Amino acid sequence: MSNVERTLSIIKPDAVERNLTQEIQNIFSKNNLKIVESKKIHITKEEAAEFYKVHQSKQFYSDLCSYLSSGPIVVMILEGENSVALNRKIMGATDPKNAEDNTIRKLYGLSIDKNSVHGSDSIENAKTEINFFFKD
């Protein structure tokens, strides 16, 4: 039985700035994640705050919002078998130092904050996050 899901992926400002968009998208494609929709946008700090509101009680929240709104990002809907888990595996650990070899964060992440990509952590959050950026 197939378990095709959709998940949200964001190529963060540090990776967009370093022109890594195509390389990162190629990694998704090679791992059977189809990019259904993609757009380059620049969000405000307020929009970032809304997007990351699940983290608002955490110490890093303000910095995270400032960072995500600091430059253009590429938001994508990825589709594939177990895409939420697969995308998280491909991204690697939040801290690039702890990420497995050949994961996006190991290859391109600069720090725990500037780790190049974001991916939804559950099917429920994927739906919410996709709707945030891709309202019909």
C-alpha cells in the first residue's frame, strides 16, 4: 500500500544566498521527492513569527524569526512515499555538526541556526505549513 504524503520544505536564507537552491532541489529529486510547487519569497519578521509560533516559548524564537525573514527563501511542497520522514532524514540533524554524512545540513549547514533547510515534523504540521505558504 502506498503512503504518498506532502510535506513543506524551506530553503533558508543562508542557502539561497549561497546559490544552493538547485543543488538542494536535486537532492530531493534524487531521493524520490517530487517538487509539486515551489516559489521564492521574502517574508516579514511578523510572518516568520506567525510561521514559527509553535516555538514562541523557546529562547531562540526571536533570532529564528529574524533569521528566516533576513533574506529570500524558497518554499516548496514535496510529495512522495512517507515524505515527512524521508525529508527529515535527507535534511539531517538540526545541528550540522551532528548530521549524518551526505545530508543537506551536513553538506551545506553553517551552524545550528543557519542550517540551510526547514522541513515539517509531522503530517499535521505539514498541512498547516503548506497552507501557510500556499493558500488556494
